[in-house]
Amino acid sequence: MSATGERVLSGLDGITSNLEDLHRDIDARPELSLQEHRTASLAANSLSNAGYDVAERVGSTTSWDC
């Protein structure tokens, strides 16, 4: 595995304990396709809390902006 891959995967231990709760939360509050603002925010917060650098609001949630 590359050094980058090892660096990325090394942070998984910091988020695995919360993944089930995160999954249940997202599953209980579905969002329309291309309008997943809350889901994106939850994912960004989880990764940031685990120590990953996260760039937010770089993509689009509307099909005509893609």
C-alpha cells in the first residue's frame, strides 16, 4: 500500500465506532437526490472530527451545476 493510502486508512479507527450511528441518522432522515446538504455536512463533520482535512462546499448539489 502507498504511504498516502496508509495515512488515509490510519484514521479509520477514529470514526468506525460512530459509523453505525451516522448510518442510522442518515437513513432516518433521507434527502432528495442532489439535495443532500445535511448528509454532506454530517460526513464532513465526522471526517474532520477524526482528524482528516476536509474541503467543504467544493461540489454542487444541483444537476445543472455539475
